[in-house]
Amino acid sequence: MIEEIKKVEEEIRNYLHELRTREDLEKFRNTFLVKKGKIQQLFDRMRELPKEEKPKIGRLLNDLRNLAENLFNEHLDKISHTESTKPKLDLTLPGRIDYIGHRHPIYQTMDRMVEIFVSLGFKVAEGPDIEDEYHNFDALNFPPDHPARDMQDTFFIKSDKKLLLRTHTSPVQIRVMHATKPPIRYIMPGRVYRNEAISARSLAEFHQIEGLYINHNVTFAELKGTMIEFSRRMFGENLRFRFRPSFFPFTEPSAELDISCFLCGGEGCRVCKYTGWLEIAGCGMVHPNVLRAGGIDPEEYTGYAFGLGIERVAMLLTGIDDIRMFYQNDLRVLAQF
Ligand code: DAH
């Protein structure tokens, strides 16, 4: 009997290393501590013992049961403690990379364009989105019956017929002329608004960069030089250029600038609609009436101006062929640029 008690004690002590989880403990309890467990079985056999051995064996068995119970309770405590203090955060997992937003492709394009003009000596000016008819049209030599003034093209502010959402960045030219004196060399980026049907090619809100240079003896050759230098830095060295005669009320003469398609090299592709050319800017020599409206004497000064659409350039550079994609805030699109 003593031998058997020793054996069970040894078994209990060996079990120690295996007590890690609640399941291990439960197994331990079922083996030793329940009614049909090994310890109780030994107690049951006390009946067969001669009287004089009973007290001794009884003591040994009580010690054995205390040992098993103490070990059980000790380990239960330990396991409960590790469970409650186990960090919720698994520090061995790889870190989660925080998504940091970045500049919108339209503004990346605008930044790049501004950067190039700044490196060519231009300063940056801005004007209000809500303009008046005077700056948006009158001062820019639009005749009173010009169709752009029509409600169909322009968003007027209902409560005040003289206020409108600017349809182009050209009114900032007038504001710059009033605020500074020649020589004037400014670019004016900003958002503009037109009452256009929304499609893959046009939105009611878009962005432009306006340019203005006024000094003594400014010539069309300087306008060409600036536009060509800008385009080479923006789109690449190997471009060909075409200045097509055009018309704007605020410039005379006026031109539209085409660059050879930098995607197909002028061969003709979907983007240039198989013409080999991309239209990128309107420009011209500032009309004498506009200089006068800006408080500048056209006999003393001349100047050139230009206007570029930013979305158009961003579409060319990103390959996005539906202008609406810029504003749908789909991160699968925006995160690519
Ligand atoms: N304001 C014109 C537009 O919105 C663009 C433009 C053309 C601006 C010629 C200019 C310019 O400064 O000289 O279509």
C-alpha cells in the first residue's frame, strides 16, 4: 500500500510539467481528485487494512490528497492570472501600415505646373471663386452680348445678378494689374465653374492656370518661348509645337497651342484622336482694352497671357480617360498616382 501511495505521488509530481492550460488541469482533476480518481480509490482500500496500519496509511493518504489539491489550486491561480493579464495586442504580429493620404492627382499636376513657371520667373497669385461680372467679363473686353455671359454657360449668384462663379481664371489678371505695377509676371492657378453637361470630357467644376507677363516691349516671340520651355519641361524634350490662330476677347492676336502627342510621338493614337496633336493652351497678346481696364497704358506696355486647363493635362499624364474619375474619390483610382 505504501508503495502504491508513493507511485501515485510520483505520478502527481511528474504531471506538474504538463499543467499549462485549463484542459490540462481538468484532466489532472479527473485523474486524481474526483470520486473515482486514483486517490479516492486508495482511500477505499483502507477497509481491507489491518486496524493498526489504518492511522499511518490514513495520514499518508491525507498528505497525498493535500498535495494534489494544493497543486491543483496553485496552477488554477497561475492560469487565471496569465489569462487576465495576457496582452490583447499580439506584439509578434507584423505592424499595420498606416495609410497616409497624398495629394490629389489634379493638385499634383497643378503643383508641377506652378513649379515650372516659378522656375521661369513667375510669381503666384490667386483670386476669389465668386467673382463679379466686371472682372470676369467687362474688364476682359467681353462685349455685352457675348454668349459666355449667358445663364446657360455661367452660374450666376441668384440673389445678386452681378455676382457669379468665375468661368475662368482670367479675371485674376485684372486683379493682379490693379494690385501691382509692371513689370508683372504672374501665374494664377484656381478652380473655375461652368454650367456644362457632365460627361467623360467635361465637368461643371475644373481647374486652370492663368499666366500674365506685362513689361516694355513684350513680344509674341517671348510668349512662344515661354510656352515651349514650359511644355518641354512638363511633357518632354522631343516635342513639336503649333500655334494656331484663334480668338479670345482679351487677347489680340490670339492663338491656341498644340504640342505633338507625347504618347504616340505624333503618329496618331486614341488620345490625340489620330491627329498627332494635343491642344494644351489658349494664349495671346493682352488686348489694349484689357491693359487699360487694369490701369496700364497700352502705349507704354505690352504683355502676353495664357490659360491652361489642369484636368486636361492631368488626364494626359495619368492616362485617366474619364474626367469624372478624378472626383469620384475612389481610392483604387486615386491611390495609383
Ligand atoms: N480664359 C480662357 C478660357 O477659359 C483661356 C485663355 C485663353 C486664357 C487665352 C488666356 C488667354 O489668358 O490668353 O477658355
